Amino acid sequence: MSNAILSAVVVLGVTGLVTGVFLFLISRRFAVKSDPRIASIQALLPGANCGGCGFPGCSAFAEACVRQGSLNGMNCSVSKPEAMAQIAAIMGSEVEAVVPKVAVVRCEGSCANRPRLNVYNGAMRCSIANMAGGGETGCFFGCLGCGDCVSVCKFDAIHMDAVTGLPVVNQESCVACGACVSACPRHIIELRNRNKKDRRVYVSCVNKDKGPVAKKACAVACIGCGKCVKACQFEAITLDMNLAYIDPEKCRLCRKCVDECPQHIIKAVNFPAPLPQKQSSETVSQTETANA
Amino acid sequence: MLKTFRIGGVHPEDNKLTRSCRTGTAGLPKQAVFPLSQHIGAPAVPCVKRGDSVKVGTLIAAAGGFVSANIHSSVSGKVSKIDSVLDASGYRKPAIFVDVEGDEWEETIDRSDTVVKGCNLSPEEIISKVKDAGVVGMGGACFPTHVKLSPPKDANIECLIVNGVECEPFLTADHRLMLEHPDEILVGVSIIMKALGLERGCVGIEANKMDAVELLREKAREYNGIEIVPLRMKYPQGGEKQLIDAVMGRQVPAPPAIPANVGAIVQNVGTVFAIYEAVQKNMPLIQRNVTVTGKSVKNPCNLLVRTGTPISQLIEAAGGMPEDTGKLISGGPMMGRPLLSADVPVVKGTSGVLMIPRQEAVRAEERPCIRCAKCVSACPMGLEPYLMATLGEQGDWERAEKEDIMICIECGCCQSSCPSRRPLLDWVRLTKTTVGGIIRSRNAKK
């Protein structure tokens, strides 16, 4: 009886010992050497795997960082600047100054502004509606309203406005990953510089039709009159295919163009309200400033 | 037992309301509009400018490449502008606008009704005449015909198949063409056979057009090597690959294989007629048969229409648009495109104008997939449409490419057979377009 127990203990003990030594040697021999910096960088990243940096996920970004040996040309728009500075410190390089950006929806074609001429009855995806034709209104460039941008946003930063039928970006949550920009089949959404106090001036229209056609389709379409181009002192505004565009790098936020626009589609966001109204900058909503 | 294709297919109600309506004419428009991309391939390049006078048959836009086609004026008058126009794609595309004045034809065009049978031209001359006349495939895809008539040199083509199937419900334009111009079509068939050096030609016609089968059979006795093949009704028999399978019993492999790889070349009867007119009568492709129909249309009819005529004029000729119209379609109910406006001009590929009553136009509410696999049995290309749709929803383009999404012919059998009314074709089209774009950009990088 005791023999049986003893032999079992001995056999198992020896087997365990031999296997243990074998596994130890094997693990030393075939150890995968991974840079400890990858793990520490990954810990600093948000872990959302949004793909906004151009890599398949946060771990791929960390690996690419270490492989390259520096942070040059790479940026995680989701992380705070402090986190990026920490990553740069791990890599032993300086962090490049990256202008923070935010997604901007360039269409004002709400139900009131853009009369509906047809009914789209297919699958509710902008990409499918875009293939089926120009859409429900006479404007073939504007928002289709099926919400492809909303469904791709991983940060809950873009929502459809039930009244206007247009997407609205929550500038606090938006991390400028660019998912909505590539999801929009009509290229309405653009990443623009946040600037000081999140102030932005942009043309909120992408219609490239000639003036009369565009105006007939939508009450607030860019008609390509070029008044804003003349008003701009910094040569920041260009007119291409009947559509004005403000270059965010050249724009000095002087807002001279805003009042010139006969269609009132140059939006100035987050500026303090005109003096007579005496409002603090927080309470000024986008639309109020626009109508002012 | 009549022949048909082997895989999949559906049986939609054929609704050929205009079966016995003689082809009439729609009259001249006040202004004709010619979109520059009426065909697959590069858009044509305008060769007239504002204020130029044109006659019927004058070249107004030249082919913009090898895979492209000439466009001729179908009316006489003055070019008023070159501007964008809303076309059947649902977008504004560049087009030439001609204000109509009188009806003066180019002198070279033979306008008589006599059938010119003999043809002494060499194959090269035939193909160049077809090219000059701007003939494109008139079944709907609008592929330039001269490209199809110049197959790769190593291809061993045995048989010309003429597509007189017209499997789309409602449409009868090709049916009437076969009944009213049988001799012209048979001469056209022998011209194509000569151009390609073929001994054998088959005309495939579905069994709901037995009058056309009998008439053509009777006439075909005078011609060598032309056989009329009646086919059992099944949609989409008019698809090129389905027709080859039905007539010859051969299946075309996945792209890049083309019908020539299995020894076949397919032309629509409308195209054959256009080729006859181009070669024997010097008439460019400036008019075509269009069926104007719909269940509540007052006088559904077949019309011989000049290209560039606004569709609203065709609707007027058919007794106006019914009040209950919910959807206006260019083409048939299965593969046609919904129109955003009735001012869209007739182009080379417009085979029909269909007005659908409101209650039929609205799609039923979508319900979850019940895994019945009806779409799989219906797919004539042997694909799994439910899977393609899901892959599209999930954005798994790599897997979709592996599952051969690119061979889909967008016939719509899957969607029409789905008991849960899922918008399968919408998703499949999205998947196919996206994967096609990925493949193109990959090839461009190489």
C-alpha cells in the first residue's frame, strides 16, 4: 500500500521536475524579446482602437512607434497632449506640436432650407443612398441624413439632430479620429483646426452647382458669388467649382467674410456675441452666432 | 422541353401589357439633350460648340477613348449650350443641348424602308462603320459594340448568340422590333457573323414570344446558319452569362474570363438592328424603341424615340402620368433605375419607361433574416446573397472579395425572392461597388 503511494509520488515528482526544467530551458531558448517600451506606451494610449492614427489599433501604433524609434510624424489625436509628451519621453524624443482638430459638418440643408422632392425608400445607409442617385432633395452634394457618420463614431461625439435632420458634432467629445470623415460618401465632414478657444470660421456648404441651380435646391447653398474672397485680406479663401473654401492654415479668424456672405453660410463658431447683446461666450450657440 | 439556364432564377409576373401595340412615334422634342456618357467607358468629347448648326446624324461628340462611343445628333437645329443635365444615374452630368429647328437629315443616311440584304464590306470595314455610328449594347449596359466585335486574337469564337429574350417584365420594345423588322434583324445577324467570321448564329427568344419565334424561323430559312432557339421563361435569362448557358449549355468562368473564352459572343436584338442600320443604311444610333408602360397608364405603348427626347414627352404620348404614380423607372422593374425627374432625356440605353402605382412602389418593412436560403436558390450566379449583404453591413471587404462578389450581375433575384423583404440588393451593390473600388486602386498601384 505504502509502496504504491510512494511510487506514485516519486514518478509524478520526477516527471514534474524533468518537465519543469525542460520548459524552463525551452522558454529561455525561444524567448520572444519584446521591447518593454511597447507595453508602457500601450498603457498610455486610450485603448479605443479607433484607427484614427492610421494603424489598425493602439498596440500597432505602439509597435510602430518603437520600430521607428521616435514619435516623428505620428500622433494619437485621441490622447491628451500630456500623454503624448510622456510617450515621447519614453522614446527619448521631443513631442511635435500638433494642432488639435475637430470634425466640422459642412451642410446646413435642414428640412426647412432644402425642400424634399423625392422619397428614398432603400436601406438606411448614406453610402447606399448615394449610389441610388442624387438623394431626396435637389442638392446632390449635401447631407443624405441616414447617419453613417453617427454609426462609425466610437466616441459618441456625433448625433443626428431630430429637427434639422443633420448631424451635429459634440466638440467636447470629438477627438478628431477622422472616422466620420471617411464614412461620409459626400465628403461633407472635414477636420478643422480647433484654434484658440475652439474658434472656427468655415463655409458650411459643399454644393458645387452653379449659383441658380444651387440656390433653387437649397436656401442656404454657396452660390459661388466670390464676395468672401474679395473680403478676405489674408488670401485664405479660394473659389473652386462655384464653391468657396476657407483654408484653416491661412485664416486669421477676422470674420470679415461672415457678414459679406449673402447666403449666411460662413459660420463663425465660439466667438463672443456682438456687444449690444452682452452674452458670455459659453451661452452662444452655433446657430445664434450664425444668424447674428 | 425548352432550354433554359441551370442555376437559380425567378419567375416574376411578366405583365407585358404592350405585347400587341404597334410601335408608334413620339414626335420631335423642342429641345434635345445628349448626355456625354451614355455608355460604359470614357465620356465622349464634344466636337460642336454653342451656336453650331447640326443635322440629324451629325457627329456632336467623339469617342473619348477605345472603350467609348460617338454621339450623334438625333435632331436638326442649333446647339444652345453645353451644360449639365440630370440623367438616369440620378446626378447631373455634362450634356449637349440642341434647340430643334425642322427635321433636316444628313444626305448620307438612307431613310427608305427597303431592306438592303447584300453586304460586300470586309470585316474591318463593318467594325469601323459600327464604331463610327456610335452603336452600343442596347440591352441596358451600353457597352460599346465595336469593342465587343474586336475580341482578343486567341479567342476561338464559335457562335453568335442574339439576345431576343427580353426577360424584364413589362418591356416589349425588343419583341415588337422582332415582329416589325425581322428581315433587318436577320441581315444584321449575318453581318455580325461575317465581321467575326462565324458559321453559326442563334437567336434566343423566350416562350412568351412564340409569334416572334415562328416569324423569325420562317424568315431564317433564307439565311445560312441562323437558328432560332425558343427558351423557357425565367428571369434573368437575358443576362449574357445566363443566355450562353441556356443556348449552348456552357458556363462562363469568373472574371477576367469573358464570353469569348467559352466560344460565344452575345448581342442584343436592338443592337443587331442598330448594326444593320449603321452598316446598310449609314444611319448612326439616333433612335430606339422604348416601351412606355405601367399598370395604371392610360395608353401603354411602344414608341420609336429619338435619343435626347425628354421622358416627359413619352409619358404624354402614353396618356400622361397617372395620378397614383409613386415611382418612375427608366428600364424594367427588376434592373431599371428610379428617376428623380421626368425631364431626364432618353439615351441609347433607355429600353422602357415604367410608372409604378404608389401602393406597389413603397417597400414593405424589413424583417430579420429567417435563414430560408431562398436568395441562395434564386441567385443565377451561384452566390450567397444573404452573406454578401451581411459582409457589406459589417464592412468585411476582404472576405466579400474571396466570396466572388464581383461576379454578381445585380439582377435583383435575391431581393425579390426574400420573404423577409430585406434590401439585399442594396447591400450587395454597396459591397460590389466598394470591393470593385478597392480592386481598381490596388491594380493602379501595381
